[in-house]
Amino acid sequence: MIKASDFGSDFSWGVATAAAQIEGASDQYGKGPSIWDTFSKRSGKIKKGHQLVTACDFYHRYHEDIALVKLLGFSVFRFSISWPRLLPYGDGLVNEEGIRFYHNVIDECLEQGLTPYITLYHWDLPQALEDEGGWTAFGINTAFNAFVSVCAKTYGDKVKNWLVLNEPFGFTSLGYMLGVHAPGKTGLTNFFSAVHHTAIAQADGGRILRAEVSGANIGTTYSCSEVIPYTQSDADVLAASRVDCLMNRLFIEPALGLGYPGEEWEVMEKFSISHSTWRHTERLTFDFDFIGLQNYFPLTVKYNGFIPVLQAWEVKAKSMKKPHTAMGWEVNADSFYRIIKQFASYPKIKNLMITENGAAYQDKLIGGTVDDQERIEYFKLYLAAVLKAKGEGMNITGYMAWTLMDNFEWAEGYNARFGLVYNDFKTQQRTIKSSGYWWQDFLKK
Ligand code: NOJ
């Protein structure tokens, strides 16, 4: 049985959250609309038409919620700053109430003895900026830099741990290529211009933090998934390498100074060439203190010539009769170990931190308790994978569970429950799940 102490006394343990998913008060206290406020009002975009207006009402309940983080035994609280709460139009006017709110959240963490980790961009772009093209527009970089600057100058004395972006591949692919997340744009042209501006933003953001925050520990996060070819045929192996190029390499490699990956693949070669003035140049590169990895599933892919460009198709866990969560995501801790290893093999990465990992299950509140044994088993397996990687010398400095409490799971609305704490969205009553108590016990040992 593994224990928290096996990871060493300087290992950080936390829970991660994001503003849009928990705060609510989405149109109050001077906050401007975000792309998610707009997107969620479009019919058919979010399951059951769920809205973010109230979410977990963290805006009014942060005191109690941060106390829960403490009660469960964690020492780190990761949250994000809502860009439109601070700058309702994206740039220019600063909302003093928004500024105060995050001061309160930070102070609450510090009073409770928790270390705050701030994510600057966790997907809630101000709608005013999307109206000008969002991440596809060149002007986004000026606006983002202004936002980072406000955050760094305002909170940099109190907060030293920063994450520039949350899962850049996630929001550029789902939001600007597939159209299933906000702002709902589609197509390769939108995708690639969003990718490029986002890659610039991650490095620029790092530089601004470095200049403004003395003693800062600066990271950024990536979604990562081991990509497994369905068979060992050349076609499947090549299909898997194309998916790997987009899912795992697209943002880390320019940040490390390696330029965009995938020169052997025509579409990526064209993209790289059209951005050649930027390739291998300083602007895409930043020397991060740590890289945050977020893992939820491996991906098994096979060749499919009918799929444009990628020519790859996902083989679902369910159809392979493999264990999976309520999201249909394969549970496979060995693949978590292997993808950590893949990232650890970049010599320039100094430290890795698992900044999100967790699972959704169909939790039921029965007689005042939620007995989520599957989630406990999930964490046991995944923590063992982290410990194995660490034991082999991979420099992993912390782990954050996703997530503190059930919340707004983007296009899934409130249906997918990932929390260690159950939330009744009608009453906002919080109930610690068995997995929350399991963590409380685990962190004591
Ligand atoms: C990663 C995202 O950062 C987070 O916002 C989301 O809720 C989890 N994945 C689960 O899908």
C-alpha cells in the first residue's frame, strides 16, 4: 500500500479547479461575458442546456470551499483567474471588484496555510476579444500580455506559483477546430492560427511573469495521452504518430526551442513553413521552471482514410472492452506512466508536476454519503504510476487531483462528476465522498 510519505517530504499535494467551472456569478460584480457564457446559451451545445450562471457558487462560498481543501489534507490549491472578471472587455478597463475577489481567495489560502497555484488562462476568454477573432487574431497576444501583466503586478507579491495556460491543445482543438467547445469554431485554418497565437502566448506569458514576479515558479500545463496504434501495421503506426504530434508535441516542442513538430507530415510542414519566421526563434521559447502534465486517458487509434488530414480514428475503450470511466475514457495507469516517461525524456524539462488527474463516475448520494470506490481504486493505480516514474528518477515534484468538487464539466454540463466532494447543484450542499476521506487518510501517512 503506497503512502504519501513515499513521495518525499517536499512533494506537493493539491487539488485543481478552474474559474468558469466553479465560480458562478457569471454576470455579476462587474464581470464581462466569456466565450463560455455565450457558447452555453447556444442551443444544443451543452448537455441538457446547462448554464454557468451559478456553477458551484464558489464566488460566494470560497471561504468554506478552501476550508474543505484544508480539511482533506492538501497543501496546494490550484485555481484560475477569470480574465473577463478582471478585464471585462479583455483589455483596458480593470474591474476592481474582480481584483478584490482574487485577493480574497489568495488571502484565504494563505490564512489556511495553503499554497496558491494560479492558472492564468483556463479557457474563459472574454467574449469582447472573441468578437475580434479570439485566439485566431494576431491582436490576442497584446491583450493576453496585458492581462498577464495585471495579474503579475497585482498578485505577484503574494503568489509565487503560476501556470500560464491550461491545456492549449484542448482549447485550440475542441474550440477552434472541432467546434464542440467555446467559441465553437471549426476548420484547420482557425485551428492553426489559434495554435500559433497560443504558442506565442505561453512563452510571452512566462517572460512577463519572470520580469514582474520575483522568485516566481513558472509553469504551464499540457494534456497528454499515450497514443497507441491499434495494430502494428505501418498505416496504424503512422496514424498514431500523427495524433501524437498534435496531442503531445504541438506546444511543448516550440516552448523548448525545438520549433513545431512533425516536419515529416505535409500539413505540419506547411504550417511550420508559413510560420518560419517564428520557428526556432526566441519568441516561442521559454525556460519554464516546471511543466504541468494532465492525463485522463490513452488513445488507441487506427488508420482511416476517410478522415481528412489526420487519417486516424479513435478506437473507443468500450468497444475494446477495456475498463473506462463515466466519460468513456480508458482507465490505464501503465499508459499514464509511459506518457510521463515520454515527456520526461525531453532533456530541457527541469521539473514535472502532475497538475490534473482524476475520473468521473456515476456518483450517487445515498443516505448522506457518496461511496465512490471506483474513484479510490483509480487514484491508487494512478498514484502508483507516478511513484514508479519518480522512483526511476523522473523529476516529479507534485500531484494535483482533479477536482475539489463536482462542477461545470464544459460541454458535459453538470452531468460528469469528477469531484472529491459531491455537489448538489440545487442546494449547493457539499458532501465529502469516500474518495475525499480516502485522500484525507492517504495524506496523513
Ligand atoms: C482538463 C481540463 O483542464 C478541466 O477543465 C476538465 O474539467 C478536466 N480535463 C476533465 O475533463
